[in-house]
Amino acid sequence: MSEQQITPQEVIIGILRNYIGEDIDAEKVTLEANLEDLGIDSMDVVEIIFDLEETFDIDVPNPGDVEGGNIKFNTAQDVINIVKTLIDQK
Amino acid sequence: MRIVITGMGAVSSLGYDVDSFIEGIYAGKSGFRAIQQIPEVEQLRVQIAAEVPDYDETEHFNKKQLALYDRFTQFQLLSAREAVADAKLEFTGLLAERTSVVMGSGIGGQTTQEQNYKRIYHDKAKRLPPLTVPKLIPNAAASHVTMEFGIKGPSFTIASACASSAHSMAQACMMLRTGLVDVALTGGSEACITYGTVKGWEALRVVSNSTCRPFSKDRSGMILGEGSGTIILETLEHARSRGAKIYAEVLGFGMSADAGNIVQPSSDGAVRAMQAALKDAQLNPEDIHYINAHGTGTPQNDPSETAAIRAVFASHADKLAVSSTKSMHGHALGAAAALETIAVVSALERQVAPPTMNFTEADPKCDLDYVPNKARPMEIEVALNNSFAFGGLNAVLAFKRFRD
């Protein structure tokens, strides 16, 4: 499969899988799974944000800098939503 | 309060453990080779260094660790692992809080620093990896040692260029003497054979591009090295209480500042550091048999150090064996004194003085017995380890063969 055929969602799931705890099965990374439950800590999230920015050429704002809204990184779906929004805003 | 050495670990251009380091220095091996880790090496005037040979970080650390560990932290962890296993220590219960980690580094995470400067200034990258700062801070190595072994006592990093690990060992001794801790992991690490750093050293014109010939008339400078040494210091009481193997005793230390020039060494500062070490260790000059010299092989250091040794030891200077093992393992900067302490300990244990290699011709300004080119069996009861750093900051430690 060439890279063009991989959806952003699959790419994001792939990135998240790089940061899950050593004892966690990669199949557990589903859209609904809580990142903390996957062994992803706050420092991992910072690294994940860097990977997302580099991969999708986006700038993820700091949560405190976003007016009225909270950027949540609780689940894989949260991450996908944020990335999609930022890609659309480009 | 008597302080003893109960564990050692080494990573150097001579190999990955204490045995290869010691075997190397007694065999007169050279750790100098063409620089491997700098892709732009062709653009350097200095293309030789004392690199840790064939280093593959993935053999020692997993992906997650490598995202966090600069090369200097990796070396420090490797030497600490060897030393802790050697000392058979486990930092459980109260001992965790009664153990200190004091490590030296001249620069810290230089590889990380340079890679990331290149990224933003040269490659115009928009952002840097999030772990850039925690990876490059000079205390990263000491911090990761505390984390790997669960050591919870007072811990920090000391930077005094080429004397960093000597000052660290002295500081660790002070904490042991005051009763603050029972055990200290000390020493240092350096890994700055990078394009920018070598360029900087080139500009200073103190680095040789052939070999390091300390005290020899045709010496042409130092050879940059890298690596790490960990020395485990312990109060004699604590070491005895757990039946530890004891390698040697640390009798004392002396420190001084030249208050002179940022690069030119002064004999006066070196004299005061050696005298302070003798006084602290309650030794007379005649008690010393061997000195592991700072001996960088630069035109400036060697005559200055020779004059300082003559001033301190007077007529006894002619009876001393003085050698520079930097002629084999290179100048490992912030790790130098830790590695050279291992050389001193082995000299005390084996009763053999390590050689000064690559010595070809006597210099009238360097007129001591430098143990040229061949290790020498001799009586060695007490030895000094000299470190005289850029910035004129000096530290000398005195070690004694251990007897019950």
C-alpha cells in the first residue's frame, strides 16, 4: 500500500502506538481507548504532539491559548478530531 | 573518617569496561583513531580523536530511553552500571537516601545541543523535539543515574572543564566525611566529539592531529577523548559492615584556582592544589611514589606541571614516577579524572606504574621520570591524580594502597 492510501486516522493510530506502555497490546489502541489507560503519560503526549506537527505540518496550540475551548487529548478520537480541525484550518 | 573505593566502571576509547581500560593502559594501547561520529569530518583540520570504539547505542538502551539520553548520559549510565554491579550494592531502604550521585561533565549534552541548533538554524526546522532540553542539561547524566538505581540522596553535577570529575570526587568525599551520606557514586562523563566542538578546539590550537606525546619534546597537543568513569566511594565503616571488596583508600584532596588566565596554566595554582592534597591527606612529599599527571601533551601544560611538581617535591621529584595515561585514552575532559583514578587504583593494586606512551625525546623543560613507553613494576603505596582545568581550576586527589 502506498503512503497516499493511508488515512490520517491510521497515521495517528500508528503514532499513538509508538508511545503505549511496553505491556500494552497494540490492538488496544482503538478510537475510544483512554490514552492514560494505554500507558501514555503527559510527557508522551508532548512527544505525540511534536510527531503530529511534523507529520501533518500543523501547529497544535497550547490548551491555555485556545479561547473558550479546551483541547483534550483523552482518547485517540480526541487527537484525530484536533488534527482534522487543524488540517482544515490550514 | 576513612573513605575507600569499592566499585569502578569505565567506558573509554580503550573499551567498554574497567578491564579493557586497565589492560589497555598497561599494554600501551592507543585509543586514537579516525573520527567516526562526525559526518563532516573531511571539513576538519583535526580528524583524529579518542572515540569510544564502534559504539552502537541500540545495544544498550531501548527506543524510549534513547529519546531521553544524550551520548554523555548513555556513557555515564554504562559506567555506573558496571560500578554498581562491581560494588554489589542495592539502594534499598535507608541506603537509598544515604547515597549521593555527584558527577562531572565539562559540557553536558553537546550532541543534542548541536543536532538541534543545526535543525533550527541550518535546516530551518519550525520546531524541536520536546525532549531537547531535558536531554542536553549537564545534570541529565547524574539524574538518570539516580533514576536507574533509585538513589535518593543529595545529587548534582559539577562542571570545571577538565577537572570536573576530580572536583566531583572531592565533593563526594566531603559529603562522606561530614556524615551526610555513606556511599557516593561519583566520576563523570563527556561526549563532545562533535563538529562544532572540534572546530572550537581546532581554533584554540591545542589539539594534535597526529598523536599525543605528553612531556616529549616533539609533543603537538592533546587528543580529544570521550567516555565516562564511575567511582564508588564509601566510608570504610560502611564498606566493612557489608563485607565489600575494597580497591584503595582516598586519603585526601586539594583544590585551588589559578586566578590567572582562562587557558594558560599557572604552576602556582598547581603547586597549591598538590600541597593542599598532601596536607589534607596528612602526607609528606616523600610519601608519594607515583603521580598520574594531568599531562595533556600541550606545549603549555607539560612544562608548567613539571615545574609545579618540582616546586612541591624538591629533591624527591627525581624519585617520583610521573606518567600521563592521556597518551593512550586521550583527554576525556569531564571524565578524565575518573578514568585516571581507575588507572591510579590499578597502579596501587598491581604495583606497576602505567607508561607515558609516544614519548620520543626529552625536553629540557620536562625533566622528570615520565615512565616512557613501558609500564614499570615498582613499589607504589601512595599516588596522586592531578587535574588542572581550563579556567585555572585545579583538583588533586591522593590515594593509598588499601591495607586493613
